[in-house]
Amino acid sequence: MKNSEIHFNVELDNQNIPEKIFWNATDNPNEGINDTRAIAIAVWDHYHRGTLKIDLWTKDMEVFEMKRFYIEIMSGIADTLLTATNDTTMADTIEATCETLSKRLDEEMKAAASK
């Protein structure tokens, strides 16, 4: 059996706010690129039938980046949901929401750039 490991290291300031986040994985397709501004990890707790999650972001994560990050996470969830359940209705609904949010974000970014 093959094993794969994912490691995260988080550098915190004196108020426990992340300043830097580093990650490494045995199957990292982006070898050499191991720093990030945000991570979102979710695991299914089958004992309590609920989701446990960890969301961390650094001080220098920009608001527009954070919004794009979560839109892309949601889009990925739609893809995973379709693969796992073959529920096209739910996957399409999530994807449509992502498209709406993406358009709104683009408008926000254009408005901010014109100021």
C-alpha cells in the first residue's frame, strides 16, 4: 500500500495570527512551491456525522484573493459532488452560484481599480 503525507507549518505572530503558511506533500505536483496565503481543510467526522474544518489565512491575504479562493473551493466542491454522487442538479446549482459570485467579484474589482 502506498502512503501519502501532507504537512502544514504555520508561523504565528505574538497574537497567534498566521504570518506565513508552508505546506509540503509527498505527491506535490508543484515541487518547490510550498508557501501559501490560505488553507481550508475539511474532514468528515463520521462519529458525530458532521464536518470539522480548519480555515487559516495570513495577514497579507488580500480580500479579493480570499473571495476568489472560496469561489474556487465551491466550484471544486461541485466537481467532487458530481463525481461522488452523480447529482447533477446539486452540482449545477453550486456551479451557478459560483458563476454569480465570480461575476460579482469581477465587478467589485473593477470598481476598486477605477477609484
